[in-house]
Amino acid sequence: MRGTSSLPCKVINTSKGGALIQVDGAAADIPDDFYLTIAGQQDQRLICSVVRRGKRLLGVRFIAQPDYQVRISTSY
């Protein structure tokens, strides 16, 4: 039986096929495939597969395309 855990992260940018994610902790500890839940949309989960790994950054591709738009806004 596999366990589950949650790890806070920040989506740096997105495209139709994937995203760049900054994790709180070591990116090496993240499994190759995982679910990404967007704040405010807990009932929607994106299946992600890691394609690039840095110390705290993950490049992921979406396995199942969402049926809604992922929009990220930032303010400085």
C-alpha cells in the first residue's frame, strides 16, 4: 500500500503541456509521477510526470490534460 503526503509548492509558470514548479524542500524527494492540486480547486488534480529536476525546481508534463484553464498571476 502506498502512502500519500502533501508538500507546499509554487507554480512558476505553465504551458498547455506542463509546468515549472518550485518545491518547499528537496526536489529529489518528489516521486517521478504525482498529483498536483491547485489551491482553491482541491477537487481537481493534475497528473504530473517529472521531466527535469533541479535542487528545488521540477519541470513536469501533464499526463492527463485538465478540462479547465490553469491561470497563474503574479504581482510585484
